[in-house]
Amino acid sequence: MHFKLIIAFVEDDKTDLVLDAARHSGAKGATVISNARGEGMKQSKTFFGLTLEAQRDVLLLLVEEHISRHILEKIAIVADFDNKPGTGIAFQIDVEDAIGVLHQVEALTQELEGTI
């Protein structure tokens, strides 16, 4: 079984929404790294040296490659990435090998047996 790693940078108030969408689309779990900070094409506004921007969370989702694009598209829709600049980004990368995911492989094998 081959995996992709979806990395999503989302506003912290949308984290639960994105996680729910990913889980409903086939993801089995995620790692959330809180309080990330980023900068887009325009620098963030400041007020007396304090940055006025929403906190971000980084979501790491190790998913089966056949469902990764579907999950990525659902994340983009619920987080409103393409319609509103600065809301976040998501992308996927190939995973050459993974350890500690045997329970996910067993569950995914049963679910995807008829579709692959």
C-alpha cells in the first residue's frame, strides 16, 4: 500500500471542520501542530509591533494514495482556500515508506478492496 502525506495550513478556527471533512473522505487520523505562523504575498498588518493575524494549525494526514486527491479537494472546499486569500494552503507529497500504520493498512484494505 502506498501513502501520501497531506500537509494543510489552516486557520485555527477551521481545524475541526477540516479534520471532520478529511475523516469523512477517508482519512484515518491526523497530527495537529498548533500555533504556526506564516506569511503570504502581502505582509501581515501590525499594530504597535503586534501582528494582527489569525493563528494557524498545521495538519499532517498520512492517507492512502488512491483517496488522497479526494481528501485534498474536500479540505480546500471546507477551508475556503481558493475563494479567500490568506485562509491557508494544502498540498500532498509522496511517502516512500511508513512505519506504525499497520492498523490503518488493515482498515484501508477492507474499505478499498472493491474500489481499487
